[in-house]
Amino acid sequence: MTLSFSEVADILKIVDSSNCDEVILEQSGVKLVIRRGAQGETASALKGSPVGQTAVPTPSPVASSTLKNQVTPEDAEPICAPMVGTFYSRPAPDEAPFVTRGTRVSAGAPICVIEVMKLFTTLEASKDGIIEEILVEDGQLVEFDQPLFLLKSQ
């Protein structure tokens, strides 16, 4: 069984919109395990793992709760990562960052890129506001639902 990235993404969307906690697909010695943690945080794909081996990495509950409990300036809301991936603050290495601290953004304005398996997804501002803080470094691996920015509403 071979799955393209878009097929895996489609499966993840279906699982995310459903109320199931675990999906396991096995075929020809390849296993795909999607398991929702206590807060719906884990999704993992294992290629070529022996059937019967359960080695699904999960984020540390302490680390996840620490990320969600960061102190935020008053009136600022976190903009969180919609997926696990690599955070990039600019559209290309030789270009300026999408935003910096203090940048005024409009709803729908691009604010960063998250890369997963060579697929780049542009994250957009959810509403008008000012970027109060950038909480991650360029090139840093980010977790699902990890706060990336603090946005102060206008």
C-alpha cells in the first residue's frame, strides 16, 4: 500500500471531522495509525513498521500543556499551528518575513508557512490585529495547536 501525502491528508481530515479516537490501516506490511490523544493532539503515520509493533510517538503531555498555558499579554490571542511541521517566517529564504513584532495584519493576510513533507502551507491571520509576539524561531519544528503568534485585536 502506498499513500500519497494528499491521501493521508484526506484521511486525517475525515478522522478530524469524525468522533473516532483511532484508525488503523494495514496492508502489505505497511501500517498507518492515526490516534487521537486526550486532547485530539496526535496523528502519526508509520511506513514499513512490522504489523503488530506499536511504536506510535506521542507528544509529552507536560510539554503540550506547557505550550497551551503560556502567559499571554492582555487582549492578545494566540494563533496556533494547524499541524505538525517546520515553521518558516518568510515565503523564501532570500525574502523578508511575512510579519514581525508590531506588524498590523488584516484577516486573511499570510503570516507564516508551515512545511510538512515538502508541502508548504501558508497560515493566514484569522482577524485584523497587531502581531504582539512571535513565539517560535524560523526553522523550528512546531506541534499541532502550538501557539506561534500573539495577535492583539483591533
